Amino acid sequence: MTTTPAPVPVRSHAELLELVSRLDLATKVRLLTGATSFTLHGEESIGLAPMAFSDGPTGVRGLKFTGGDHVALFPSATVLASAWSEETAHEVGEMLAEEAERQQIHVVLGPTINLHRTPLGGRLFEAYSEDPLLTGRLAAAYVRGMQGRGIGACLKHLVANESETLRNYMNSVVSETALREVYLLPFEIAVQDAGAWSIMAAYNDVNGVPATEQDHVNNGVVKGEWGWDGLLMSDWFATKTSAPAALGGLDLVMPGPDGPWGEALVADVESGAVAESVVDEHVVRLLRLAERVGALGSEDQRRTWPAESLAPDAPARREQLRRLATDGMVVLRNEGGVLPLAGTGRVALIGRHGVDTICMGGGSATVNPPYQVSIADGLREALGDRLTVVDGVEVRERAVAAEPSAITDPETGEPGLRVAYLDADGVVMSSEHSSVSSVVTGWDDVLPRPTEQVVLTARLTQPGPVRLGVVGGGRWTVDLDGEQVGATELVAEGSDPGESMLKPPVWTVDTHSTATDGRGALVTATLTVVRSEPQPGPDGKLSTLSHVIASGMGMKGLVVSPVPAPAEQVLAAASTTAADADVAVVVVGLTEEQETEATDKSTLALPGEQDAMVSAVAAAAKRTVVVVNASTPVLMPWFDEVDAVLVVGLPGQEGGHAVADALLGVREPAGRLVTSWPSADGAAPAWDVVPDGLTLEYRDGTFIGYRGFAAGRAAAPAHWLGAGDGYGAWTYGSARLVEGDAGAPAVEVTVANTSDHDSREVVQVYLRPDEDDQPVRLVGFAPVRVPAGGEGTVTVATDSRLWRRWDEAADAWGAPLSAGTLLVARGLGDVRAELPLAPSR
């Protein structure tokens, strides 16, 4: 496979400005709003080609929000971050760049580098960590990997965007100290250390000013103090104004073709409200991005896309994704060395997440993978007839669109369904096969006229009891073999357009299907799109979002699933199966209901009767291993009842194979937690995600996560950031201070692996300042691989940016920290050495 990356940019600011001077005002403004949902306008008069963007936290989805081409599904960002490895992050950046090249995508919208401030955040799975240094260093490595191949990365979401509830309207109130020392720090690291080419401004307000209008952050800090020369784009539909956003540092409004700029921004320039030089500077930044990704210049100056590329299901890609997933899995308990299971006799796999493993979260991180391997499939391939698999208790509160394998297109017989789009006159504008059971209307349509009706038809693959229904706002009728089984009108709950896409309303009915002439029953679900007059949002404003919500845009789909068995029956079967096996592996977790964009959690408890299932199995089994299929903290009241706990997160399309590798010791699950796991609901330094009115105060200040736990601002967590055992056993020998870079000390540490397994350790160094108002903080980390029975020495550099402190009175960085103690640790729950610092470094 060969590719020609984008050429190294050579045009100076003055040369780019000269190109801009050739354009009239209307053309310049036109370039500053997207052409479509995920593309930008070109302008051949100056050699500017159209550019394509794609969502990208867990795969490069392409230009379609749902459906579209098959693309590789990566482990979630939280899983990848759990490797605590810049090499891993760099490799992921390169792999995503390859996926982008295959689809001719110029900019991938990632990484997400907001912090895990509260464990209730619904979108945490696609961000790295609660710690700003770990997040920033991994983000910088990811950016270097991606941009090294000429594909632009986009840091998101600037800034203080740590929860989803009322995200389009809420106001994050953050002290300047916390903003500088914590929430801006990952962006600063990725800008300074990797030169990220673009950043995305968030939906929320920050201290009363929309993120898209933040002169202080956007112009003052990022473009001013940091000297950043990249492009600042809006989150999709986030821009609320014309002149304030243009003056506040925003360069590009997304999506297109409509938005608050256009004629309004032209009028603002003509009236003098916005200087034309401001527009010119925005276009210069757009052209600089275009040059960097190979979309500016003559035809022979632009990048050449690869003629061949690695398919998302190619053996090499499968191997990479399998390895990356296992490397991010975390062993939290392993009593008696029950793991790895190599040589174990009969294994019982129990739980819905075992047979229907959740491999990705919801929202813009969702992709259309070529396949997803369940844990049952992975273990069955490895263990053969030594494995017994039983389903578990119900894990969902709401029905979801059908698995493609449950339905077939009545015209082609392929897995999936038939979708017809009709206009206002009932004319079929398009009839097409969909390999997925849900579609989006009003978003990335390429139809000649607006859609007024959508007809979904499919044949059921199995006769018998079935839960049948529909997903999405609008007026529905549902027929089964010509007989109507239901009619309903569904309305999205909230005022976020994302909810109509990511948390659409659902209606279901339990019925019975039969097979006729060897064919499954025919389901027809007809949707009439409902549009309304725009209404003011919770902030009282009639914004672009109000028009989007009123347009009827959203996800529409067909529900087909088995009717759930009673919980008592399921628990009894689980206990019986567990008792007959040598070891029981119980898989529990969350789904995209909890781990998704546009909605937050209300509890860390596992949904349904999963806790009862674990306890029932543990009481019956000889040995019990629990696999947690969730990328964010969950409560584990049964923790002391089981022998082992393995956290596998959302492991991507190779998930089942990767879990099998981890359980059987084919590859070590050497991950470490990237977020502290609270011991109970509410027991965290920051908890609430629901704004008071529309205001959410960041009262924890700089004491985010483990920092607040260490300061006694909440009960000690069940598991600290950095915790994880792998299959090694570690003793720490000498630890001493050595000379570091940029005036920050380093620590040289010797570790010994006393286990029978080759293993990987992550040595962590924390600074505990003497000052009571200063939190303990991670200042450095370094991995080291050590063979069984061997020793290794590693030098952990500390980052000088973590020794700074912001002086609010002076509105500047003050004298750096000097007095305190460096803690050498495996997370703050397992400190191995303390190194006092002299009062002055």
C-alpha cells in the first residue's frame, strides 16, 4: 500500500493572506460555514479543494452518520488510555489516519480530551482520563501519529464540557485556576507538544460566555498566549450568534449549508460590527489547515489518496485491534491466581454481555463495523466444547433497533431491511437496502425533496414470541403480515437535537410471528415525519437548535428482539450452569443507554438484576471470574464474593477475541485504571451533572477525581486511578531523585517482577505539595516490561507544567511549587516510596 501524504506547508501568513485578498466578502464568508453535514466548500479560484471531516473517537465513520461503508471499530478511548502508553496512542493515531485515507477524509474529529470530572458523565468512554497530564500526553502522541500521515486531528471540546445534560444551554462555572491548571492543560499539552491542527469549540457556556464566543479562552489563551495557528471550528449546531462568535475567535461554523453566519456575517462586516480583517484571519486559518492536509494548491501540489488500503476486516487490522483491546484491559482482583485460565477444565460463560457484548458506545463515536466478536464467540473459538454459554438477565431499560441478523431485506434476502423514502405526494424518491436496522432523516440526506414518509420493511428470521416496535419521533403504524399491531406518535424527550439522534423515543409490543411458505413474517413500519414551529430552548432563545428540533430530524428504526424471560428463571439457570463448571465467567456491564453522547447517568449501579446474578453465580460456582463490559466506573457490591475481576471496557470489533486472550493468558491484560472508581453513589469529589437552573458549578476546583479523594473530599474510592495488577507481582527497590529536564526533577526506580509471568508495570510519580490548598497530582509515569523473576530500572521524568500554579490576583502564573514529597506509586492506594523535596528546587 502506498500513499502520498499532504505536502509540508510552505506558505507564510502573508502568502495565505494574499490568497484571501483575491476573494470578495461573500465568498470568504461562504467558506466559513460547512457545505454539508461533514464537508467544506472549495474555491478553485485560489486552488482550494473541498475538505471532508469525519467523527473519529473510535473509528473513522465517514460522511454518513448511520449506515455508510464498513469501517474499523477501535476499542474506546478509555480502553486505549488504560494502557498508559504513548506508543499505543501514537499507533492508534496512525491507524486512524490510514482509515481516513481509505475514505478520503482530511480531518478526523478527535481526540476527545475533556476530563472524567464526575463518573456520571455519559460521554466519558470516548475521553481518556480524569487526569490532565495523562490525557494530554496521550492526546499529543495520538495527534503526532495522525498528523504525521498528513491527516488533521481535532482536539475537542474546548472547554469545561464534562457532562451531557442540557449541554447546549448550560453554563460551566469554573475558576480561572481550575481552568488553567486542569481543564485547559490537556489542550495546552497537545498544542505545544504535537501542534494539533484544529480544535472544536464546545456546546456549553463557560463562565457565562458561549464556548464559541470565548474571547478570553479562544483569542486570549489559545491563539494568543499559546501562539496556536490552527483552525477553531464549532461543535455541530453549537454556534449561536454571528458577530460575537466571529469576534470571539471561532473560525468555522459546522455543519452546513445553513447556520448563523452567511448573510448575517456579511451584514455585520458591512455595518462595521465586525472588521473584514477578522473574517480574513479566519479564512487564513482555514487555508492553513487545507494546506496541511493537502487540499490547497494546484492539482499536482495536493495529496494523492492511496490506490490500495487496508480493509477494516483485513487480518493485519484484526490483529492490531485485538492486541490494543487486550492491552487496555485491567485486572482489579485475582485471588489465588485464578487468572489466567490456561489449563482450566469446563468453563461456564454467563450473562447477556457475554452473548451480546457491547463493543462501542453511543453517539458520534458510533461506527458501522464489518463485524463485532462477542465474548461467547471468542471463548468458544478458544475452548471449543469445554465452554457452556447461558444468557443472563435483561440489561436494557429501553428497546433498541434490531440486530441485522434478526431481519432480512424482503427484496434481496440480505441481513438488514428495506428503506423507502417518500415525498409529500407519496412518490418514492429512493428505495434501498440498509445493512443496519436504523436510518437518519433530515441530517445527511441526498434526496431531491424533503422526506415526508419513511417505510421500513423486513422479514423476521425466527418465528415465535417477539418484541416488535419502532424507534424515533413521528407518527408510526406497524403491521405484521398485513395486520396492524400498533399505531403511535412518538416525541423526543429533551431540547437537545442529539437526543432525537442518540436517545430517540421507543414503542414496543409483545406479539407472535409465524413462518409462511418457508418465509419469515413480514414487518412493515410506516413513519410520517412530524414537523413543528420552532420553540425557544431552555435558555429562552430561538436558536438554530430550535429550528433543527422542529425539523423532525432524527434516528428512525425497527425493533425486533426476543421477549425477555423472567429474572427468577434466568438466575436459576445461571446458578445451575455455574455449579456444573470448574470456573464460571460472569459478564456484566453497561450499554449505550448509559455510555453515550447526549445523556448522562444517574447511578453507577449496574442496570437490571446483574448484581443479583453475580451473587447467585458466586454462591454456586467453584471459582468465579467477573468480566466488566463497561468503560466507566460501576459499583461492585459483590467484589469480595468473587475470585477475579477483569475490566474490559468497550473493546471494539475484536472484543471477544481480545477478552479470550486476556482470560486465557495469551496476552497480558496490563492496563491501569484511568479514572478512580467510587465506592458508592455520590461518594466522589464531583458528582452532579444536572445544572441548577442552567448553571453547573465546578466546586471541586483543582481537586478533580483522585486529587479530591486524596484530600478527603469524599470517602476513599473502591479503586484509585492507576490501579491494576496484570499478571505480574511487583516489589519496588531503590527510588531516587535524578536530574530532569526543564528544571523539573526525575525519579529513577528499580522494580522486580516476582511472578511466574512476564509482565508490564506502569511506574507512577505523584507530587504531594506541602501547601494545604494544593492537591496531590500525577507529574509523571513510565511503563517498563520485566521478565518473570527479573528486575527493571526506569526513569520517570516529571512534567514542569504540573509544578506551576496560577495566581488569580496577578492573573498570571506564580512561583512554581517546590516544597513537598514525590510519591512513587501504583496508584495512590498503593504508594511504594516517598521522596521528600528540599524547600527550593
